[in-house]
Amino acid sequence: MLIVFIFSLPFLLTSQETEVKAFSDQVIQHGATGEDVIELQARLQYLGFYNGNIDGVFGWGTYWALRNFQYEFGLDIDGLAGEETKQKLISASEYNKQYVREQINKGKDFTHYGGMDMEKQTKEKNPSPNNQGQETEQNNAKNNAKEEDLEPTAVNVPQGFSQNDIKLMANAVYGEARGEPYQGQVAVAAVILNRVESPSFPNTISGVIFEPRAFTAVSDGQIWLTPNEKARRAVLDAINGWDPTGEAIYYFNPNTATSDWIWSRPQIKKIGKHIFCM
């Protein structure tokens, strides 16, 4: 028995030493900093959800990337990297800690971690003098924001949207999708924002919503119903970057749609009763 023990002990030590190290036991949340956040950002970037700097600071960009990951992988959408979320990240991605740390220590920015040759994943930091100050100010504002800062007030409206924009979007979401799951309400708000960004549509919130025959709620008057808090939160989630639709610019209910044209649009996914498409 002594011989077996002597040979087993080194084996156990070797097994423990070669075990993959990933994350600590803490729940990673907005405002956190350090190695766990670096790994979180790198894994999210590896999977294509995060395109910001891998800097070890859990700001709003990391928060919304994590929520999008949780949505796409069928997890609870809370913006927290708990045990289940971390395990899903580990199983779905790869993380080369040594490489990531070396690049950060060299002062390099990641343009894309994973999915391509290592020499193409980073670039030397060379900020434009014209927008460096503006970008720094915007990043600091995002990283220092508190949850209540996302609520529209007289002096603080997310990302330059007016109070009227947010109210009008909430009216549209409530009129169009109040019976849909929360993701479905965020999705309708995201479609409105995607249309504003598309050259095929008006470039304002009101222009998109009141475009002739664009939304049923405008045609039947439900746009003027008083929205609830859930609809307003869905608008804020969409404004702050959550797009469950995959950049859709159309949606329809297959049970009530009467247009043959809408069925010809490339479909992305179905959320609740609505099909979202390009």
C-alpha cells in the first residue's frame, strides 16, 4: 500500500497543477476590476459579443455584451457573471491568459481576440488627437454611471436621446408589444433604433414611428395608450445596446400578417409571437 501511495501522490499533484484555471469564485458585476474582468472581456470578445478594450474594467460596454451573451445562450439575463454564466463562457470560448496579459502589458489594444492569427489580433495604441479627449470622457461616463443614471430625467437622457424620444418609443413598444415577453418588447424598441440608423428609413425616432403604415399601433390609435414601466425599461435596454433581434429592421406576427411582401424578407429569429427579419 505504501508503494501505491507514493506513486499516487505525484499523480494527484500533477493533475491539479494542469487543471485549467478559469475565473475565481466571485460573481463578476458592473464596477468590478481585475483579472476576472479581463478574462470575461476576452471570452466575450472571442465569441463576438464584446468589441471594446480588454482593460479589466467592468463598464457598461462589458455589461451589455454579457447580457447579449446570456440571451443568446438561454441564460438568466441579469448582467452578472455568476457560476452558470461563467461555466457557459468557459465551454463556449478559449482564453490564452499569458498572451492576453503580455499584450496588455505592452500597451496594445485588442482589435479582435480569437478567431484569427495572433499577430493580427492587436494593434499599437495610436489614438486620434481629434477624438481622444471625447472618447475618454465618454468611456469615463459609461464606467462611472450608476443604475439610476439610466433613467431619463430632466438633465440626464441616455446617449443624447430626448425625453420625447424615450416617451414616444415607450408608447410604441406598449402599443405594439405589451403582451409580448420582455425580450420581445426590447426587440421592438431595437427595431425602431435600427431603422433610425438605416438609410432606408427616416433618421429620427418620431420619423420612424409615424412613417405611414409602418406600425399598427399608430394606425389603430394604440400608440396613445399610457405605457407602463416595463415598456419604458425595454426602451432603455435597447438604447443602451441590447438588440435581441440581430439588427432586424422589420417584424410581423405570422398569425395576423396579410402582406405577402413581409414573408419575403430574410428572417432572423422569432421572439414571442413576432418574427424579426431584414
